[in-house]
Amino acid sequence: MTIEKNSKPDGSQETNTWHVVQQTDGHCEIISQTEITQAVKTWGPFSTQSEAIAKRVGLIRAGKCLPQ
């Protein structure tokens, strides 16, 4: 039996979404839906990690997130 990427053993597809999460120190991280915990502010969901990266860059340019 072959399990495709992002699929569960029962055959259903797992939706992996990405979020930009602002930490208490002002820095923003990109995390998957399954890793979301308490955060100051979140943006998303984004269907690809590339979209979340682009949003993070925009937030840094707008002064809403600190660069790392």
C-alpha cells in the first residue's frame, strides 16, 4: 500500500495550510496549521508556504513584524 504525501491512512486528504504568526517579541514565523498555539496575532490560512512567505515579507515592510 502506498500512502501519498498529505494523505491519511484512511485515504482522505489532509489539508495543510500555512499561517504567519506574530510572537510576543514582535517577530513573525511561518507555521503549519497543526503547529498553531497561543500567539499575539495570526494571518492566514494560506494554501502554500510561498504565499505565507510573501505575506510575511509584506508585514515586515509595513512595520507590523520585525525582521529576523
